[in-house]
Amino acid sequence: MANIIPIKTGTIRIRPSHRAGNMNHPVWRRRLAMLTDRDWTEPLPIYTYLIEHDEGLILLDCGETSRAGFFPWWHPFFRFGVDLNVEPGDEIGSQLRARGIDPGKDLKTLVLSHLHHDHADGLEHFDGTEIIVSEENYQASQGLHGAIMGAVPSQWPTWFEPVRREFDGPSVAGFDTSMPLTSDGTVFAVPTPGHMPGHLSVVVRNPGVTYFLAGDATYDQDLLRQRIVDGPSSNLKTSLDTMDRITTFAESEATVLLPAHDPAAGSRLAERITLA
């Protein structure tokens, strides 16, 4: 049986129109609203999730860096649309070492839901660790295009050569395919595009309950239930399809939903509160 440990790597504030876009507007208007919106959300957690499995430690995402001046100066989103609070002790490397875990030696795998800054900027701590990302997301995150979409490829470590995986595993309820992450089949990824092309989520099956580590497939459980898509999504249909697939999966087995920025995720995990 696997154990799930949420590790909060600082907080992030975003514009309300980023968290929940106006679905009556085209893509360009929803993204413009993220820059013209003057309000902020409450500070949202930046969760990574450590999976303690018999085959080894698996980490989903590696959080944000505390370094100032990390983002491209010319990028309007990083200048006006995001407010980070990450101290050096919040970084995933510091937190893993405090648990007696060497991030470059002791993990089986680091899996990246996607390469947006707040999910991948902690890469510097993982030299020597196998890192998995979907092939589609890796390609979408390259160069200027990736930077415009919210990745920071110019700051990736020079040694960063992830294992770029395709979804070639068996279907599961709601999903046509999967990506095995353990040989016993209890930990696997599923494709959850929408927020970003090639986005993936990780599923952990335990006896009696399943954990769906959703990354940014939705910002929180209430938005999923209401079928409200975030502002960055380039395709509402794709995002809604992903939400519906997650719901279908949760209807097939007792599932605890654990997005990366949901303030209620920790309590749901502790109390095993399921989605359906």
C-alpha cells in the first residue's frame, strides 16, 4: 500500500480570472483578462506529492524556486499576473532533505505533471534522478513558445534530459490509455490535457481508496464539479473533456482528488474524502 505525503512548497496568488476563466469569452479575451484583472486570489498552496511505494519514492512535481529574478523580464504574466511567496526552506530540495531524503539519489522517479514554472522550477535539486514528462508537454514547453505559455526553459538545468514518455498503457475508466509508473500497476499516469498540452495526472491505487494527483487539470475540486475551466486553457472543449473523464473515473472507484493548488486538498487527503 502506498502512502501519499503532500509537501507545500510555498504559496502563489493568481488573478481570479486565471483561476476560473469566463467561458463565454474566446481564448484571447480570457488570457487578456488575466493581465487586466486587478484582484488576487487568496494565497494558494503549491503542492508537490511524495508517493511512498514498495518500489521506491515517486515525487509528482518539484515546485517553485525562491530565487528572485528567475523569470523573463519581458513576460507580462510574470510581471503582472502572479505573486509568489517561496522561501529557501520552502523549496522541495530543502523539505526532502529535512525528511532524510537526498533528492538526487533517493527517489525512484520525479514525474512532472507539466513544465509550468510552479511545477518544474525546482528541477535544480534533482540531478541524478530519473525525471519523466510526457513527450507532448516537453515539446510544448520548448523555446519562446514554452516561455509564452508559462514555462521557463531558459532556466532549466543544463543536465536536464527527461525521459519523455508516451501514454502506451492500458485504458482505465474514463481514460483511453495510461502510463505505468510501477511494475505492480498501482501507480500510473493518465493524460489530462487542457491547462497545457500534454499535461498528465498521477493515479495511486490503494485497497479501498484511490488518489488522483491532478496537477493543474483543475485548480480545485469545486471548479471540477462546476465544470469551470481556468483562464490559461487554449481549448475549452479539451479542458471540459478532461474534467468529465476525471469525474467518470471517480464514479468507478472511491477517489480522493488532490490538485496542486487546492487549499482543501490536505484535509481531504487526511480524511479520505472522496469526489463522488
